Amino acid sequence: MAKQPAATELETFPNPAPNRDYEIVIEAPEFTCVCPKTGHPDFATLTLTYTPDKLCLELKAWKLYIQSWRNVGIFHEAVTNTIADDLITALKPRKLALTGAFHAHGGITTSVTVEYQGKKAAR
């Protein structure tokens, strides 16, 4: 099993409108990890929706972070929760939801959604 990516690989930049609540939605339709049971690749679309506080996610770093999971043997539930934890640690968002919509294996699809409610904006 390959080493899991580190949360420090997620780069951020200052939120240009920290006094306003707004939502950012990022889709990554080419996420890949490996099934720890079969060794076959698992494909998913990751949809990240978050309300930034002081930081926003830098997209090139996000792409590289996602690609680093390609050879990691991990269950859908674990990878979605781990990625959400890494995003929460890096961004400290006001609100975050991450959905991993995994492609069919044997006619069965899996979607895993993690939700996080952080602090509200100080006005």
C-alpha cells in the first residue's frame, strides 16, 4: 500500500472577501485510488463545496494532491473522510462538504458525503 498524501501538500491563498459568506464549488471528475480488496482502480468524481473563512484552496495544488491518491489502497469511506479532514485542516473553512461519487463496480455505485460546519463570519 502506498503512503497517503500529506495535508501539507494542500496550498492556500488569502480569501479576497473574508467578510462575506460565499460558496466555492470545485469538481474533480478524474479522482482515482485503489480498492484494497481487489487491487483494481476505483474512479470517482469529487465535488468540494466550501465557504471560505480566511483561506481559499489553490487549484493546481488541489489537482496534484488528488493525483497523489492514484496508487493508494483505501476504501471509499476512508478516502473521502481523510481528504475532508485534510481540507478542513488546511482551509479552516466556515463550512465544507465533500462528496465522492464512485463509479460502478459490479453494477453498484457508492457516494460518500462528508459535511463540516465551522465558525460563522465575524461581522
